[in-house]
Amino acid sequence: MKKKEILEVFERGEYMSLSLKERRAVVREVSKRYKKASKKEKGKILDEFVKLTGYNRCYASYLLRMYEKKVVKYGKDGVRNVFIADNGYKERKVKVKKKKEFVIRKRNRKRIYGEDVLNALIYLWELSDFICGKRLVYYIREVLPHLKKMGSLHISKETEEKLLKISAASIDRLLKKEKEKYRLIKRRGLSHTKPGTLLKHSIPIRTFSDWNEKIPGFVEVDLVGHDGGILKGDFLYSLDVTDVHTGWTETKAIRNKAQVWVFNALKEIRKRFPFEIKGIDSDNGSEFINAHLLNYCEREHITFTRSRPYRKNDNCFIEQKNYSVVRRAVGYLRYDTEKELKVMNELYNVLRLYTNFFLPSMKLMEKTRIGSKVIKKYDKPKTPYRRVMESDKVPDKVKEKLTEEYGKLNPVELKIKINKLQKKLYNLYERKQKERKQKEIPKHSLSNIPNNSPMNHNDFVYNLGEATK
């Protein structure tokens, strides 16, 4: 926007959104009038200036009053430093009549986090599967002492102290360029949920607001389809189960969404959980809403509930894990062979240790609405392992087993195994796609395709001559 247009808007007293450069231009022009004006005129100028820029009145008067004022400070070496408001960004030397040299310069701060900290931070960020800064702070505090004991990370004490003290805002600022390299386009998955039978009326509904358990053992379950955007035929599914209180998550791949495979996988996952499952909450799919699972829950004294139809927020805990655990590990490709099923289960066996013992997660503690604004408050990020250890409802024997298992695990080795299995799974997919393309009917070349288009006179005479020969 040109200077004349800005001043015209200013004179009319209209408010509009301006860039930082445009605001500085307005301050530069208006401050000259403001300093020369009387008290009543200053009030009118302030009203117009506040309407134009949207600044607070107190801050606006400070800007106009202090613009181009000098502040003189003497350094330790006796150098005279002159700071001029809104004009101290370029460093330059100026000579005065008394032949004393003074410097106009911006305040310089020493850099706290150098290249050593940045390199270690990038390494830990990649190791944590690129989690956000707020979670990465607690991940570093959890994993760094563990890596030092295992001898998997070699850094100086000074770098270690800085990493343990660094804030989430500093992490996001330092990793800004790295995050741009890994930025991906979001993709929405397809829904595979088909409504169950009339049996669902005998299963009570539970919404997201009803989850107030402070006891581990109440879980949400869901299926994640690996169709690759093609819903034809059979393809693999991942059964995802997560505990609401602790966030402990277990996953298992199955051949398809038949009730038999889902039921058997659910029983296997129940054995893996470090505590007893006391309640199961699912969606309205026929793979969960069936007599087998209902009778099993009644026999094992497990509370069985379901969400409302077409309300994914009722299963918000498991929906979040479907992406953060399953999709981030396996992706959106189509998997439908026995080899892929085997490798995927091997991957989930390693992934469960990494996510449950080392990856922190945040839980929503409070949600308040003020008009159209929603304010959310989260607790401090903790790993599912830490939440289990802090719970009074988990037996001491279970906690002792978990501490022994935690002491033997190395997050670097687990991450290397996860990356190898992910590459193996992708190679199987690529090989499968090549084999299927080779089995397809080969396309005929253009020379073999008969030409049914009408011939001209010369072509007709030539073909007639060839035929008579």
C-alpha cells in the first residue's frame, strides 16, 4: 500500500490491517504532528491512530512520544552507545564535532544454543519420530539419561545441561528450518465402518464426556484399514486398542475385518496389557457389535459400551492413536498379502515398546468455552509407562516387571529396528506391485492395432497394386 493511501485512510479514521512496514511509516509521519500538537489535538490524533493501527491507546501514545528519541549508554570500554527508537537496526559509526566516536547499534545477545545443541536436538527429534516441541521437552528429559547409560549418545556435559533446560518455544524456533524439510500434505483416510445388527440396542452408548475414569483398564478399540484407496477385495486391518487413563496402546494386524480375526486379536492384545481390562468401548461396526464379543465380555465381567453413530469424537482417544501410532508407522498404502501381515505384526511388536515406554503424550484436563473461543488446558506430557507407575490401582508386581523391562530397553536400537521393518514392509509392497503389473495383459503396440480410418486416393492405389502382385 502506498504512503498516500495510508494517510488518506488515517484522515478518514478507518481501521484496517497493516503490515509492520506500513505501521512504521504511519508512526514516522504521525509522530511529527503529534509532538507539535496541543493537548486537545493530541487526543484527536491518538483516536485516529488507534482506529487505523488497532494498537492499545497507551502503547500508541508511547510510540508517538518516543519516536526518534535518543538514549545514551556508556559501555565497559568507554564507548558511547546511542540507541534511537525505531531506527537502531543498522550499525554505523558517526563522528561528532568534538571528534568523539559513538556507535548506533542494535542490542546484541550472546547465542545460548550453538551448533552442538542444535545437532543433538535434531538427532533426538528424529529419534522421537518428529514430535512437537512441548512433547519433545519431556522426551529429552526421559530419554537422554537413558541414552547416556547405554552409551548411545556422546555429548559434552555442557550440551547435556542445555538440552535438559531448553524450553518448548526454543525447540520450535531452532527446528523451524528442519520442520519445513519434512512437511507433508495431509491425507484423509476412508471409513470402513458398517453398521452392526439390531444387537447394538442391547449395548449402552457412551460419549466422550462420560470418560472420567482415573483407573487404568477402560479401553477404546477401533480398526484401521490398509486399502490404499481401493476398497475392492480383502486387505489388512490394524486393531488398535488404547487405555483412556494411561494412554497405553497395543496394536495387531489382521487379515480382514471378519469377526473371527477381530475377536482372536482382541484376546491376544488383552494378554499383552500390563493391567486387567475392565471396560471396552467401540464404534457401531459389525466387527465389534456381535454376539461373540458381547457374550465374552459378559462372561469375563468386562463392561461393553459403544459410541453414537457417526460421532467420531465419542472415540477421540483411539482416533488420535489411529494416526499417531498406526498411520505414522505404516502409512496409507494397500497391504493384502500374508508376508505383509507377518512383517506388520513384527513391526507392531517393536513399536509397542517404543511408544509405551519412551514417547510422551498430553491429556486434555479442562476445556472451557468463552463465546466463540475455546480454551484447552493439558497436563504435562508423560509416557504411558510413567502414568502406569504413578497409578495406585496397578499392583506392585506389575510395576516391578515394567521397571525391569524398561531398564533393558534402548530407544536407539528400537528405532533402528522400526526403520528396518518399515523399509522391509515397503519393499514387499513395491515387489508385489511390480509382479502384479507383469501379470497384467500386455498392451499391444500401435503397429499391431488395425487402422479402420478411411484411406486417401494414393494409399488406395498403392494397396491395390500390392494386392495384384
